Amino acid sequence: MLGVPRDTTRRIGLLGGSFNPAHEGHRHISLEALKRLGLDEVWWLVSPQNPLKTDDGMEPLATRVARARQLVGRHPRIRIDAPELVLGTRYTLDTVRALRRAYPRARFVWLTGADILPQFAEWRGWRQLFGSIPIAAFARPGWSYPALSAAAPRAFARYRIDAEQARMLASCQPPAWCFIPSRLDSHSATAIRAVRPRKRQAKGQTISDTTRQLPDRSKDAAALLALVRRSLDDDKAEDVVVIDLKGKSAFADYMVIASGRSNRQVVAIAEHLADRLKQAGHGYVPVEGKQTGDWVLADAGDVVVHIFRPEPRAFYALEKMWALENEVADKPKPVRARRAKKPA
């Protein structure tokens, strides 16, 4: 990475991906990693091409790097580059090994969303990757609970350290990994691409996809919340909890947490909610997590809705997490007594 001395001893998080496009979810993981892992900085490694993905809909590398830097990644402790072009690597394992050779005294941690954990077993040399660098996986809506039972986490279960010890991770000898049940962020590159204007290659025309529009965040949040609650009530959602985020979060005014008795009911509640919001004029509502039905998130703009089965809801305890954060935020800071000046 440009501007980084070869003998650096910094604690550095590596966040790799296509960044097609970069979004607030990437920034969220980066900021959480800086705080929870005690890192000095985070490097975004923008990949020229993910070996497991096609290049269909892939923006040019220069465009992805520029947008990441200009729109999302502006932070004094976040660096954004495409080092694989210089290192001549394609696979994550090779990139990690090359960076460790280039910066032998740095302490690296690989950062990822929990939704990527089930894919690890498809990566080239994934077992060697676990043995080459500590790994931190951050909670993602709809994926965290089933991700922990995927092949890679199971294979390295005995090397998992508790989240309370996450600040030790950068100093751990691999294999070592940690699951971070941090505050959730619902942004998804797939969902963002889904609502972008689509390009028609034949005649070079750009045609807007009028069937999908981002949620209208100008709608009155209270009215939106009331509509969400009516939809949940109609579908017999259980244990509905509303958390007021005004003044506490930039991504929404309210968080709603509810339960369904089965995977099928959880998915049905979320799909019916998205349909009703669209019919009411709130536009397309991204829904994530329908693959498993353990935990589904619907992003209605100023109201974010989490729908769980009872077991995952108890496991993640979002209500408790937010209650603890609010308690810390509301707790008055101690006032330090001023030392009396010595007489001259």
C-alpha cells in the first residue's frame, strides 16, 4: 500500500472484495473493526475480479476504487487500493501471503461479514488461509446464526476466541478467529446493484428500472412505523419490540424486532410487509435472509425490521445489545477534579 513503510508494526485489518459498489456496510465493518479489535487502520483491498463471480455487471476497477475513496471510504484510518495489480495475485491466500512478506512486522487480521463464512470452503486454499492470518467475522442480517454452522467455522471451531477477547486477535498466532456480534448494518452491494439503472448494451441506451426504487425516506417515520406494526399484527408476528433510534443512529429512526414461529412464517411476514409497503407508495423494500428464514431483515428506510425465529432471536439478543449501548451513552461521564495551582 502506498505510503506505508515496510517495517511498520501497525495492527491492520484487511477487508477484501469487489466493492461493486462500496457501501456503508463496508464502512460499518471497518469502523467496528477499528474499535472492537483495537486496530490502527483498515485496508480495503479492491479486487480486479473475484474468482468465484462472473464479471457481469462489474464496474471497471478504477471506477470502483475511485467511488470507494470519494463516496464511502473517507476516513483517516481507512486506506483504499488495489494491491493485487502490483502483487500479481488473484486469490486471497496468495494476497495475504504477499502482504505478509511485504510487511513482515505488521500484524494483520482478515475482516469479513458473517455471510461470507459459508463460502470459505469454496475458496482456494481456505484451510491454509486460516493458518496464515487471524480472521474476524462480523454479524450480518440473516446470515450470522447459520454461518457459524458452516464447514469452515466447524473445521476450526477449537480455534475460535470469545468476542470479549477480540482485541487480542491481531496478536494471536493463526489459526485464530472470532465472531463479532456487533451492531448490524443492512447495506448490501447486491441490493444496491438491484436498484441501479440498468444498461442496455445493444444500443448503448440507459433505461431506468421503474419497478424497483429505493425506500422513500421522506415519508413520515411515525406513519411508516404504524404501517409496519399493522402488517406484523395481521401476520401474527409475536413479541414485537420497537426501539427508538432517533438521535442514536444515522441509518434509521426506528428498529422493529419481531418473531415468527417457523422459518416459513418468518419469510412470509417479511414478504407480506415488503408488498404492503410497496402498495402504500414506499417503493421497493430490500429483504435479506430469506435463504434460511432464521433471521430476515426488511429495510423500509426510516424503519428497519428484524424478524427472527425464537432461537436465533434469543441468541443475538438485539434488544439487550441496544439497551446496553443506550445505557452507556446515557451514563454521565465522570468529572475530573481540577488540581489546585501551587502558589507562585
